[in-house]
Amino acid sequence: QVQLVESGGGLVQPGGSLRLSCAASGSILSINAMGWYRQAPGKQRELVATMDWGGRAVYAEAVKGRFTISRENAKNSVYLQMSSLIPEDTAVYYCNAAILPTSGTTYVEWGQGTPVTVSS
């Protein structure tokens, strides 16, 4: 069993900052990549940022220059530093990972999500 657990969401004022964390645990042989997606009510889930375990990052255009993804490979963890937040960033943020478990083949696992609300 592999689990992803997000933390760090909450209510923040426009212009503020939040740092999201996600840690993978369980019977993991290796992780190829981890990333962040978000979904607002009535909207499709969309990419925020991803990073492979070599450190290559991909960002959605809407967050470039404001968000930074990072990882700690040894901890199977990924982080999202969010700055200059705007109301349009309000969404549930989901962590995901491309995981090779000890018992099978690579698959994508999703966390339960952590809500972020940007409002005054």
C-alpha cells in the first residue's frame, strides 16, 4: 500500500504565501516524478507543477514566477512554495506521484487533496 499525504493548505489573503508539502509512504521501490494539480469547483483538474527525480520542473503558465516546486528524493517528498497568491489560485490542491511499488509496475497515485482559499 502506498499513500500520499498533503499538508499546508488553508486560508490566506491575496498577496500572501503558503507552502504545501506532500510525502509518499509505503512499499515503494522508486519514484519517477511527483507533482501538484489543482481543481476549483466547476473546473477541470489542471496541472500546477511537476518535477522528476532528476530535478526537471514543469509549470503551468498561470503560476510561473509565483510558485516553486522542489523535492527531497530521500524523503519521497515534494513541496510547493506559493507566493503572490491571487483569488484565482483558490482550489483543492492534489499531490501525485509516478510510483514503482515493490510488488508491481509503475502507476500514478493521488493524495486526498488540501484546500487553499485566497480571500480577504
